[in-house]
Amino acid sequence: MTEPSVAVGVRGADPYDVVIGHGIGDQVIAGISGAVARVAIVHPPTLRAESEALRNQIAETGKVAITIEVPDGEKAKTAAVAEYCWSVLGQSGFTRTDLVIGFGGGSTTDLAGFVAATWLRGVPLIQVPTTLLAMVDAAVGGKTGINTAEGKNLVGCFYPPSLVICDLDRLATVPELDYISGLAEVIKCGFIADPQILRLIQEDPAAAARADGPHTAELVRRAVAVKADVVSGDLKEVVGGPAGGGIGREVLNYGHTLGHAIERNEGYLWRHGAAISIGMVFAAELAMLAGRLPEAVVDLHREVLSSVGLPVSYESGQWQKLLDAMRIDKKTRADVLRFVVLTDIAKPAILEGPDPAILVSAYDTISS
């Protein structure tokens, strides 16, 4: 018997629900406000047929519905593609009460959110993530953005959706390596906040690496709950900033400082989760070398990540390129590198301006 859907609430000035369950695509229609006259579905080519079916369903309710097809993956997250979307909205007469739907993976939802946030300074947004990565990360939390030649997600804004629909049935069509990539963000949530995630994966790594595994729904729910709790208290990543006293939303960037640098070094051809997996091992090694983290927890990083097929090392000889990329990371302050690290499982902290020698040593431990 299919389990009922669950709603994880994201609090704050603009609260919304993340609904998680099987066969809940019809809730997209139910979530569209009666004030909406026009709906634009932003989608990749791989979801052309599904997007057209959704468009027809919306049109049957009496609303004008259009589709906007954008490139697959990170190629969608450019200023040129965003400009194309704005042009379609303008030519279609979209007003401030009309709606954008992000229908696809993380890159699609990042772009759709940015387009919704910037058209007329903000129109309503519903996110319908179709990959594991998008469900547990990109579509939840209100971060939107596009890439530039200088780095990933350096242009963007915080813009919460009005609703997120995570239909777990869609995960059945996600390629295996893409699904495993999404697990990196799930595992990240386990390390920074919810050890039960790690225990569920350790019980049966092979099952965790499958979309039809026995704990898929629980893993997604737990990961979403971690992110919802964090962003509810710090939507715009200010708690850990110069005026803040804690970590706040920056904790969600665990593993991302080196991970984003690897993505840039690879021309954004690597899967996000693969890069973040290596970034988490690097952060763990860095924390241990700085005297903050027990070696056993470092070993646990390698054990859990590798058990589901994620990489834990990167090629040697790339350090200077990666260091240059990290210097423009969003957490950097006045050229001082800042890393989210752990002092134990579920005990995150900030390591600011680490000794260059231990940075090199940490990289050596993950070099292959």
C-alpha cells in the first residue's frame, strides 16, 4: 500500500509546504491560486511530453498555460537563457499575479526560480522537482541562481516558492548515476544534522542507492526536514555573515567550497553530487588536521559515501586551480577562506582562514 504524502513546512516571512509522496502530481493543479490567469512551465527537453501534459491539465481549468523549454543541466543556468525566458513571459503578457512552474532537475528549478524572482520583481512560483538532487536541495529553500564564467551560482537571489511538490514516482526514471549523485546532498544532511540518515544508509547501502529502496521516502523526508529547519531560521544566509554570531544557512554548504571549485575546474560537466562528495571528505580531513574532528568521523565519511558509489578522491596536481576558484566562493570574506566543518557528527562549525599548509595537506589526502 502506498504511504500517504507528508508535508514538511518551511517557516519564515513567506511560509510554504514541501509535499512528499507517491503519485501526487495532481497537487500541482490544486496549488495554483485562483488569482492566476497565466502559467509558464519551465522544463528541459527530456520532460517535453510530461510538460505538455501538465500544460493541458492547467488549460482545462480555464487558465492560459505555456511551456518554456530550456537546455538540460547547467547549460540552462546562463544569462542568455534567463533573458530568453523573460522575453517569452513578456510576449505572453505575464503580470505580477501570474505563475511560473519549475519542472525538472536542480538546474531547471534554479533557473525557474531566478526568472520568477526577477520578472516584474517577483511573480508566484511553484517548484516541481523531478530528481533526487532537486527534491532534497535545489527546489527547497528559496535559493535561485545562474552561473557565470567566474563561478557557479554567483548571480542569484533568495526567493521562496509558494509550494514544492516532490512526487517520488518520478525518481523511477532518474538514471542511476544521477540518483546516486543526489544522495550526496542527503548524506550531507546526515552529517550536519540528522545521524539517522547515515544509519539508514549504513544498514543497506545498495538499497539506499536505488530509487525503489525501502527507505527512499524517509531519506527524502529527513533531508528536506533538515533543510527546511535551517532555512526557516536563516533564509538569506545572514546568521553566519559578518554581523552574525552562528552558522545559519551556511551549514548547508558543507562540502561545497571545494565541491563547487571542482565543478568549475571540470567545466560543469561533472555531476554536482560527485563533486560535493569529494568536498565533504576534504572538509572532514581539513577539520581533523585543524584538531577539530576525530579521525573516526573522517573514516565514516569515506565509508558512507563510497558505499553508495560516490567518489572520495580527486586527481592530484589541480590544487592551485581549485584554490583560485575557492577564493571567489560565496562564503569568502575579504579574501579569507571560510569552510563549514564538523567537530563531530551533527556538530557543525566554521573554520576561518586555515593555515595554507593544512589546506595543502588536506588536499593531498584526497588526491589520487
